[in-house]
Amino acid sequence: MQYITLNSVIYCITNITCFFLPLHMQQIITPYDFVLLPVYLFIFYLIVRKKSKKYEKTGLKRIFITAFVLRMAGAIFYSLLLQYYYGYGDSFGFYRGGNVISDMIQQDITSVKYLFASGKEIVAAAKAMGFGDEVPVSMPNDSNAFIMKLSAVLSFFTFNKYMVISICFGFFSFIGIWKLFYAFYQLNEKKNVKLLAFFVLYFPSLWFWGSGLLKEPVCVGVLGLIVYLVYKNFVEKKFSVLDMLMLIFFLFILTVVKSYISAILLISFSVILIYKAIVKVRIMILRIVVVVLLLFSLTATLIAIDVSQYIKYFVDNSFGQIQQLQKSYQSTGETDDGGSKGTFVISEMDVSMQGILASGPAVIGTCLFRPFIWESKKVIIFFSSLEALLTLLATIYILFKTRVYRFFLYVFSSPLLLFCFIFSILFALVVGYTTFNFGTLIRYKIVLLPFYFFLLIQIYRKNKEHYLV
């Protein structure tokens, strides 16, 4: 007599699932994912529930738990979207790359050393060990290889299940974004809490694209922890050597994954330090002299390093990525919806200093306020266009309320607001110049949105208090 076993049931379900998938789709998610997923979600929930008790007195407990639920939902929904709608994506490439590294370690334990090697070294070793056919094309890039290494390490604690690894990334992203929110909450003097929670924690793009097996969740998590550590040690004056070591470690991770974010962050912090130094100069004439000298030094530095060549590199690299995406669309046999795959071009791309200054406003506007509703040719882009519209309306509302000039008075009267403004503008400029696909743009810009929304909320509060006085 034959008995029905769990393995036989799962085998049948897997075959049925594969039958309904289009031929070009990779089968990454298995029934085992759905078996293990609730177990790990429950473990994470127990951790969050225990931590939430410290926020009962402040009234943040519900916000804390809701933010966690949204991050987990984002990781799950994004995984399902890739598997059963798109059938491919960067996330699958990171997962397959992680499998290559974990397979190498299982075959030869000394391969653990490749967790600290460059992407090209890993590829060469993988080919020598017989895994050449499994190596994803993006693996030689060190930033991509780093995410694959994280996936490989997590695979040993998650039975190498894609959805479980995804919620681990989502959980780390949740930790970082919560720390960022808490710092903003304190800096905003514990006011407008629900408004702050919506735009920093609940905004759909932030929890959907900010979770899952991607670079963005790592960047969001690390950036949130960096800002929180800076706030704790330099604003609250609770200095700790351990915090400084952690700060350096997180800056290192951010630089490895997306170096331009760490560069923008350091530039923003540097401007704040300069701002504070200028404010301390009491004599107006000396203050003007200091400002002129700093501007002259900054201009000379930018000319000396020829910043345009670096931007050109990012632009050329981004165009190359778009061409690869277009080839991928063609190879999968996907039809073109109205002759567009969500790509866009900002007229003539001049990456000289003069060109950057001339087209800067359009580039920044593209990053912050597009896609427009009429540019939406897919449901997911349509929802993102609604978010972009909300961002645009919120910006117009604040500019109207402050009569524009007061907006900038508030920005330049506070180191905190100046930091958020510079970080948001520089980030929008870099991403707007180097991204030519709406799907990619939506994903990339989630890193700047919490800072931009906090800027608007702070100015809204200050302007309201100005009229109450």
C-alpha cells in the first residue's frame, strides 16, 4: 500500500504551478517557500511585539507594528509579482548568484574566503569549480556581488528559500526605516506624528520597493541607521565608541552597495558643518568673505576633478542597462505596450557643468514628480504616478503656503532642513540624470523620499507656528 507523503504532494503542486507559468519564467518560488514563510514571519513578529512594548507610553506601538507588517507585505508581494507576473528581475539574479556562492562553500569549505573577494574573483572561481553556467551576468560587479553574498549567508539560515530570504531583507529595511522615523519624530518635536508616519513609513512605494531581495532595502536600512547614529551621538550628545564603529561599518556597506549615496550623504553633512562654521562668524563682512571663499574653493574643486566625467560615466552605464533590459524584453517575447517599455529621455543629455546647471531643474522634477498619470501604461506605473502626483501637490501646497520665498528662508535657517534639502536635491539630480526607465526610477528614488517628505513636514509645521505667534 502506497502512502501520500508531504514530498509527493509538494512535487505535484510544483508541477501544477509550473504548468501555468509562461515558458520564459524562471521557477524560483517553490511550495516549500509557502511552508516556511509563516514560520519565519511568526519569529519576526515575536521579536517586533517584544520590542514594541518600549513604545507603549509614547503612543508609537501601533505605528511600529504597522510599519513592520507593511515591510513584510512588501517583500512578499514583490516576490510574487516577480514570479507570477514579470517572471524575471534583478532580485532573481541576486538569488541565483547567492546560490552559486553557497554551492561553492558547500563543495569546498575554504570557499568561504570568496565572501570577502571581488565579483570578478568569485566568477573566476565559480567557473573553475564547475558553476560557470549558473553565474549571473551581473555578478562581476562588486555591488551586485555584495548582495549575492548576503543572500548566500542568509541561505544557510533560511533553507535557501527565496521568499524567506526576501523577508529577511525586508526586516533589515524595517529596522533602518524605523530608526530614521524615530530620529525624525524627535527632531520634529513629536508633532504631526501621523502625517510623518504616513510619508516615512506607510507611503506605498517605500514599503513595496523598499523590501525584498534588492539593493534598495539594504540602502534604506543602512542609511536609516547612519542617520539615527549621527542623531544619537551628535544631537542627543550620547557619544559611544561602539556607535562610531557601527557608523563606519554602515558607511562602508553603503559605499559598497551604492557609492553615490554615501558621497551625497557626506557632501550634505559637510555643508552642514560649513553652515555651522559660517553662523558662528558674528561680523557680517567676515561672514560674506568666508562664504565667497568657500564657494570659490568648491567651484575650483569641481573644475579640478571634472565632475562631469563621473556623471557621464553614470549616464553611459545607465543607457547600457536600458539596452540590456530591452534585449531581455525581446528575448522573453513580451509585447510592447504602445511602443514603450516605460523608458523616457530628457531631451539632449549634456553632462558638462553648464549642461547640468541648465537642465538641473527638469532633471530634479523628473525624479520627484514623474511618471505623470498620462505616462502610465501599466497598472503598477499608474499607482506610482498617483504617488508622484501627491508629491507634486504637497510641494505646490507648501510653496503656496510659504509664498515660496519663506520656503527657502526656512531651509537656510535650519541645519536640519538644509541637510534634507541638499540631500534630496543632489539625490534627485544624480538619479534623474542616470535613470531612463520609470520602473527603475520609482525604485531608486525611494531612498530620498523620506528626507524630502520630512523637509515638507518640517516647513509645514514651522510655517503654521509662524502664524500662530
